[in-house]
Amino acid sequence: MKNIFIISIIVFGLFAFKVPDSVMKRAGKEISKFYDIDNFSKEYIEFSAEINSETLSNFGEDNFFKIYSEGQFISYGYIGRAPSKTADFDYLVLFDSDFVITKSKVLVYREEYGGEIGSKRWLKQFVGKFSDSPELIAGKSIVPISGATISVKSMTNAINDLLKSIKVLQDLNKI
């Protein structure tokens, strides 16, 4: 009985992810900077619990969206959370209209060590990846970072899960 309770709390926590305002604000600044636009709007994309249960990523009510500027579609965005050694970090992934990654950014890193995963140079490894790309492997196709092993693996796994989830959504004709 105790195990069922613990599992229920974990599952509820996964599906209850809501992007904090401070993280959303940082994402907005990054979107403005990347696309060199001052004003844009987001159209949130939501999925039923049934669809969400078939994906590996956590699609909440406000973390997957279309980005528009002056009424024109620009791209898709996803804000996720991944674990580091003792805390979580928040990240942003931007996609083009074909769901090819155009930008990844660590928005908030809450650890003393491992923050090097936020470097532009390291994050560029994810640009150009899409749902049919070969699985990314930390230490092989993704360059490791000394002192950031856990965060490197976590970010790599998060991107893999996101790309697999995008593939599921595409196969189900949900995006």
C-alpha cells in the first residue's frame, strides 16, 4: 500500500509540472534574443493524459508551445526540467516547423558544480537533431564535461526523451 502511495505521488508530480514564472521569463528573453524580436506570443499545446502517458517527456499545460510574432508562426518551444546531482535544472529547446532543434539553452542551473552544460559551445551539439536522429550518447556522440558527468547525462537523456516524444506525437498526428 505504501508503494502505491509513493508511486501515485511521483506520477502526479510528473504530470503536474508547471513552469515557474521566473523560468518562463528567462525563456521569453531567450526567445526574443534568438529570433531578434521584441514582441511575440505563445500558443500552448496541450495533450490528454492518455496521449501524455505515451510520451517520455512531461508535456504540462504551459511548457510546449508555438511561437508567433506579428501573427506569423516562428517556431515551437519546449521548457523542461531535468535532474542534476542534488537539484533540478530548467532548459529551453526551440524547434523549427519540422521539429528540428534550432536552439537549446539551460535557463536555471541550481548546482554548485556542472554548470558548464550551459555553455553555448556544448549546447550546440543538440542543434540539428530531430526525431529520427540516432540516439545521443553522453561520452560518445555528446562530448563529456569533467565535473559535470551527471548533468551531461541528464541533459542528453532529456533531449533523447524529448525527441522520442516528438516522434510519438508526430506518429499519432497530434503535431
